[in-house]
Amino acid sequence: MATKAVLLVITIIATLVIAQDSPNPSPELCKEICNNPREVKCPGPADASECRSDQVFKANGSLCGCCNACYTKRDLNMVCTSIPQNGEYYLCPEGAYCNYRQVCAKKS
């Protein structure tokens, strides 16, 4: 039984690493993540007052929408690699996106 649980955790972690570049993990993966308290960094902030001044509050903003999240604002050319398993999320400025190099870049 313990072996099955360990394999499930390894599968979820491996899938998260692969899915990190994908903004929308599959519904099946999200169901597994949201139902696994070891993967979900909850409870997140209850409201915007729990975010720092350089952050933006997003209700259900965590990976798969399991929890609330605070997104740290980034400027152009700054690294924007989110690490959902650590509860770290980044937000590029308006008119920009997190490109394939994981850096905030202007939209064309």
C-alpha cells in the first residue's frame, strides 16, 4: 500500500515538473493535485490584505484553482518562472507575457 502511495506522489511531482511550462494542466492532473494535501499549498491568503504591496491577490489563483494565491509583480525582462509546488506565482505587466525563456516580454 505504501508503495502505491509513493508511486502516486512521484507521478504527481513528475507531471508537475513537465506541466510547469504548460499554463493549463489537464483536469485529471488538477483533480489529483487538489485532492492531495501534500501538493496543495493551502490555505492560501484569505484576502488581498495578506499579500505584500508588490503582489496581486487572485481568488482561486493557484495551480488548478485549488487555493487563493498572491502573484508577485514582475517588470519586463525579469524572470517569471512560477513554482506552484512552493506557492510562488509571478505576474508580468499588462501587455506582456511570460515567454518560452520564462522572462516577461512584450506581446507582439
